[in-house]
Amino acid sequence: MYSRLYYETKLKTIISERWKTHLIANPEDASKSGPPLQFQNKIIRELYDSETPEIKAEVERRREEGEDDEELDVNDGEDVGEEEGQRHAKAAAYQK
């Protein structure tokens, strides 16, 4: 949940703004429904690289502890159909 929460509260806005700037320089990408994963990962890597050593150490600590592993119930308490639940479970397994 931490990474998803962080994405929603901070990263999503930054990535959206960078995507808008990218589209100005690359109008041929305007047909895409949003920033592709490769683009998002590039921006996230740039942001991570600019963080302090303390923040990087905290990220590494949380990654090693697997705090997000217990939060991979991607339904987030929502009542989803069986097919959607299976899709979520498959995505969570892939992430692990």
C-alpha cells in the first residue's frame, strides 16, 4: 500500500506533468492512453536518483522487509467479481 499511496500522492502528478511535456515534443505519442510503463519507470528512476542517501536507505530497508508484500491484496477491500479478482491475483503474483 505504501508504494501505491506514494504513487497516488506524489508520483502520479509529476509523471502526468512530464508526460504532457513529452507530448509537446513528441506529438506522435498522443494516441497513447497515458504514459507507458517504460516512461513512468524512467521518471521514477530519475526521482529516486535525486533522493538523499537517507531516503534511499529507507527505501532499501522497506524493500528488504517486504512491507509491500503483505499489502499486495490488490482488491483493497473492494468487492470485485471473480474474473477481476483472478486478474488482480495474477498481477500480484507477477509483482512478487
